[in-house]
Amino acid sequence: MTDVQNRPYHHGDLRRTIIETALNMLRDDKNWQFTLREVARRAGVSHAAPYKHFSDKTALLVELALIGFDRLREALAQAKPEAPPSLIEEITPISRAYVAFGTDNPALYRLMFSAEEGQAVGMHLDERALAVFDVVLEMLGRGQATGSIRKRPVRGQAAAAWALIHGITMLAIDGLLVPEKVGSAPLEAALATLVEGLATPQRLAT
């Protein structure tokens, strides 16, 4: 055995060490093509150590993605204004926080929405991932309750909002939101169009 393999580690910290090392590699390498063996080497533990907590690389990647959803939910919660007077004044800061999270963490964000490992559907039904979608559902549900948003299936409305914000985020990550093509404030313009479509006729008339 090598010195690394013989190096002791605090058992209670092993899982956290593996996760933090993999998150750093994801950020630095801007992809998740690494192996568990490489994660173990960079973490300074034995090659077999990651398997104490993760059955394979896919299991580790799913956990990294779910951590991404945890962090995204926290970012949205921090951006949410208290008692906003209108839907546009609530959805705008939340959407800006969403896009900022994606552009600040491009590799992690891509992993969160990747089907490469065959885990996308199951992972997105995990309560940690659903908590992000719940932010949109709750916002639209309140709008329907106050009469500012049309009475339509709220999940359909949330799907439209999510598709718009996710699409903007991916375009921003890829550097494709060039002003010459989409204007100087594409997110705000897209949100204004979305809110106009969601608003009740009475609200639009006022």
C-alpha cells in the first residue's frame, strides 16, 4: 500500500471530504469526467474509501446534484422579497438569483439537469429537487388566491415559468444572450411577457 492508502482519516468526515473534493473538481475541471479513484487520490484517502458511502460514481454525482438543488433553493429563499406588491416584483429578484446561481456554478448547474447518468427523472422527484420547483408553485398559488393570476392548472403555469428561467440560464451560461440579438435586459423582458400571460384580464386592464 502507498502512504496515501495507509493515511488515517476521521471516519465521520469521510463522506463530507469525498463530496467537497468532488465539488471542487467539478468546479475546477468544469465537467464530471473524473473517476472515483481520482476523487480518492485528491482527497488523500484510499481508492476504496469512496465506496464506503457511494456505491458508484453515479451515486456520488446524484448527491452533488442534490447539493446543487439545496444551494439553489437557499439562493432563491434569500432573494425572495417580503410582501412584494406585485408578481413581477416578486418573480424578478427570484429569477435573477436563479440565473446568477447557474452562471456562477455552470458545471454544477449542468450536472443538476443532465440525463447523462440516467438518473434525471428520479433525481428530480427527490424532495430536495422538488423544493426548488415548490418556490414557483407557491408564488403562483398565492397569485391565484389573490386573483392576480389566471385560474389555470398551477403546475402548467409553473412549467412555463421554469422553462423560461431555465432556458435563459442555459443561454447565459453559454454566453449566447448577446445584446445585439436579445436586447440589453433579456431576462426582464422575458419575465414581463410571462407575467402578462399569467395575469388576469382585470389586472392587465388596470
